[in-house]
Amino acid sequence: MNGMVQVGDSFLLARFREFFHEVIRLKQELATTGWMASPVPAPVLAAVVTGEPEPAAEPAEDATGGDATSPATEAVEEDKGLQNIANRVWQRLLYLLEQQEISANRFGGEYVRELYKDAQFVMAALADEIFLHLNWEGREAWQSNLLETKLFQSHAAGDIFFQKVDNLLKHRDPVQTDLGKVYLMALAFGFQGKFRGEEQGQIRLDFYRRELFNFIFHRSPDILSESKHFCPESYLHNIGEGVGLKLEHPQKWFLYLALVVSGLLLISHNLWAHLTDDLYVVIQQILNDT
């Protein structure tokens, strides 16, 4: 039962991870068994999901005057294995939530139980929304048998969820930080509630995610964005990736070299002439005397 429970998780977070892990497992089971494309009629699905027996159908006579098997009965016989899985979806999640509530009573008494009931509402609402918008044949049956209705006798999680978040953010009680994490994870895992399909829905959902993050971690989530820098000044004079430089045509460099050599020769000649000028005069006098 420990599924996604991680070391360091609080009681609420551990229960949420455990529940969501089970939701994922059941979704995968539905996909692998082909239940998402099952042709079972809605009345049969309702009986499967709720666990109540399907009303008996009156036998119909076939063309020969005998009793014909009803389509619903044939579907039950042909898809009995799939029906067992569909029944487990609702029953398994309900059982898990009830067992977690018992564990909450044992773990910390009435106060922890009250906190868990808030988290349990989030889990039920998230599971209901997932299976109501999942492309499977049990969707209509689930609509009439919500986990929320079974556990809380309500049918308005899309509104109640955000009313509870508003109340949490209004008081910002540090004791409820873990509950805030549960709300944030539900939004991260796709819960949209009343904002599903709304034109400005994504903006509102982003707002709630930011506010919950700020409440939990006491900082803006923007600091984690790749576009944000802790010290922006340090990025003002970075060395960018340059382009390799190439020498110009060698002929031009040969010309420069020739000019430099010629200049040096001219300078050295003039310097030599200047330094030996007096010596040249003395030599001429000696030659003239002789």
C-alpha cells in the first residue's frame, strides 16, 4: 500500500501519493484490458460500478417462439472479466479512502482526522474528475455514483475545491502547510474543477498554483524559472560563443613585411651614416696629408 510514498512525507502527503498511485495503476489496468473500448450498455455499467445487481430483464421470445437472451445478458457473459475490473475501480478507491481514514484516527486522533477529511475530499474530487473525463465506457455510470457523493453527500467538487483553497490562502495557517501541498499536487496532476473549459480558466489555475506555492515555500515560484536569475548583474558581461578569426590573404602580409624591412634598412643606413660622419672626416684629412 506504499506505492509512491517517499521518505520524509507527512501523513497527508503519504496518503495522497498512495491514493494517486492507485489511480494511475487502475487507469493502466483499464487500458491494458481494453475496457476503454468496451461495448457494455450503460445499465450494465451502472450495476458494475455501483456493485448493485442489474434489474432482471424480462425474457423475450425469438422468431421460433423460444426465449431469447437479452443483449444485456450477452454483454455480461461476454465481458465478465472487464466488468470485474470496472467494479474494482470504484470499489478499490472507496475502500482505500476509508482505510486511510481509519489510519488517520489511529495516527493522530480527531485533529489529524479532520485534516485528513479535507485531503480525502481533494482525492475523491481528483479521482472523480479523472474518471469522468477518461475515454472509457464507465464514464456515464461514474457520473451517477461519485466518490464525492458517497463520502461527503455533495456533488459540487468543482466549486467546493476552490472555496476551500480560498479559505486556506486567506488564513495561511502554517499548521495547514501539508494540506496546501495536497491541493497543489491535485492541481499539478490536472484537477481543473469549475475552470475546465473556461476561457480564462488556465489563468485562474496558474494563479492558485502560484499562491499555494508561495504559501508552502514562502517564495515566488518565478525564481525557479529558467528565465529568472538570482544575480542578474552577473550575466551582463558574459563571454559569448565567438566566431573563429582567420588571417587575411598572405600576399597582403608579405607586402607589409617588405615595407617594414625596407624601413628598417633605411633607418639603419641613416643611423650608420650619422654615427660615422666624424670618423669619415678624420680619414679624409689623413689621406690628404699623405
